[in-house]
Amino acid sequence: MAASRDLFTKFDFSGFFVVVVLVSCIYLQPGVAVEPSEFFSSDHTNNWAVLVDTSRFWFNYRHVANVLSIYRSVKRLGIPDSHIILMVADDMACNPRNPRPATVFNNANEQINVYGDDVEVDYRGYEVTVENFIRVLTGRLPPSTPRSKRLLTDERSNVLVYMTGHGGDGFLKFQDAEEISSVELADAFEQMWQKRRYHELFFMIDTCQAESMFQKFYSPNILAVASSKVGEDSLSHHVDPSIGVYVIDRYTYYALEFLEGVQFGGKQTMGQFFRVCPPSQCVSTVAIRTDLFPRDPSKVLLTDFFGSVRNVEILTDTLSVPNITLEESCSKESCPTKKQQHSKQRLTYAEQFPMPS
């Protein structure tokens, strides 16, 4: 970001930017003109997603299907794998009990294989721990950690955090061996805010008593939704008789049904998304928290968190750039040959994937 800002201050690319804005508008909404004020209304420049399944064992098949369903939706709406951290606690696709190896379905009709052939799992199996999850959020990872396992966000990033698993009042279990508390999660988000690791954050959780997981939040610019209130269970949707287990939870099922109707440039809002699963369908009460979020959810586009945005900043100031003069020219006889020029160059090894400090 710093490098890009320096570039903007040195050169006048105003004409080029106008072309880019027009192309972006056409791409986002074919045939529909977009006003500049609307184009920059969210004030963020990139999107990231952290998708976490905390349960293992075959009978928790639905939790893997939950997270892969959201993963498929955000990829379809434009967030690339390089901006998605996918944490899956168990490999249901390769489980010996799976009658259809290399597949995970979220519906008994088995119409969509949410595992697909291009899934990129960043943390799998016993790598999915409370410590690794918090380290990913806060950026406090060992230097040897590859870029694919890092959340490389900045102060202009909108971040979606989705979690699913077994929980209770104020905690979410990881691997049936440890748990993260609502206080620890709130402190992790505060570290992210202090370190300028997000612009706006949307927290979405599907578990029992899910509301308790965002009650301790105190950092700004956080919008949250939970599948159930404190004291309520979050229930499964339906069983696939061919494998003998539930394949998806109710809240994620109806959320996915809504997301499937969203396209590039769609005008669906977060306010509409909060109403996707009424108690008659979820058999639990969806809880939301908006007091930490400065904008009206009914005016926040769903794609601000579930899609990918590439806003362009228009430079309106005119900058004076000094003329660049070439070095003194030389004749054919006096100019050094290419071989002489190469011999004077000092050869060094290129840095391999320099990591951010």
C-alpha cells in the first residue's frame, strides 16, 4: 500500500485512472452506469476471508460442508484463493467412510460437490488449533510460514470471518480438545484493529449459543451475525441416507441459498442477508450485532464482504514532474559494447519471496 501511494504522488495518471474506472464499472455491472460516489462508498480496496471448521470426526461431516459451502460462494463472487485462509479440521473427502471419495456434498441430492477439484486448504487436520487461528488473525506467525498461510491484510481490507463447529455459552470447541473463548476472540480482533489489519470486519458463526461469541467484542467497525441466541441450539438441516449423517446446518443452508442468488454487481444488502433464516426455518433465533459498525447494514452491499472489490483512487491534484534528461549520448565508436556493459554488472541472488516485516 505504501509503495502504491508513493507512486500516486509522483506521477499524474489521471487520464489512465478514468479508463480503469470505466472498465471496472462495466465489469461489475454490465450495461449499468455507476456513480463515483457509489463506487467508493465502502472505502475499502481489497477483500479477505478466514473460513474455519473446528470439528473433526465423521459425524461432524456437516461442519466441513458448511465451511466449504461458504468457501465456494466467496470464490464464485471473486475472492481469489490467495485472499482466502481455509482451515478444515478433518478431511471428509478422503475419509474411509465416504462412499464417494474426493467429494463433499451439502445436499442429499448431491448436486454440488463443494470440495470440487480446485479447493486449496491452508490449514488442515491438527494444524487447526486455537493458537494457529489467533496467530493468523494477528499476523504473529513464524518467519518460515509461507504466504499462502498468512492473512496479509491492511487498513483498507474488508475481512469476512466465518466459523462453524460445536460451541456453548462463551466458547467454541476446536478438535474436541481445546476451545477459544469469546474474550480471546474479542482480544484477537482488537489486536487486528490496533495493528491496522482491517478496515471493516464481518463475523459470521454457526454453532450452538453462537450469540455469546460476539458479546465481548469491543473493537470498532465490526458487524456480526450468529445462528442462535444464548441458550438456544443451532440445528442441522437434513440427513443424506447414503452416508448416514447430516450434511449441512440449518443457518448455513439458508444463508447459502441466499448467496447463490447473488451475482457480480448485485445490490443485495447485509440487512437482507440478516433475514435469510427466520425462526420458522432455523428453529433458532438469528442474532446480530450492529452497534460497533458505523454504517447502516441495510445500505451495505453484501459484496462488500462476500465479493472482491478493486476500487481505484482518482488523483485530482496536478503535480509538476521535472523533466528527465538522458545521459550524454555517445557515438558508435565511443559507446561500450553490450559485452563490456554486462561484464561491469555485479551479479547477486534475487530475494526469494520477501516477507513483510
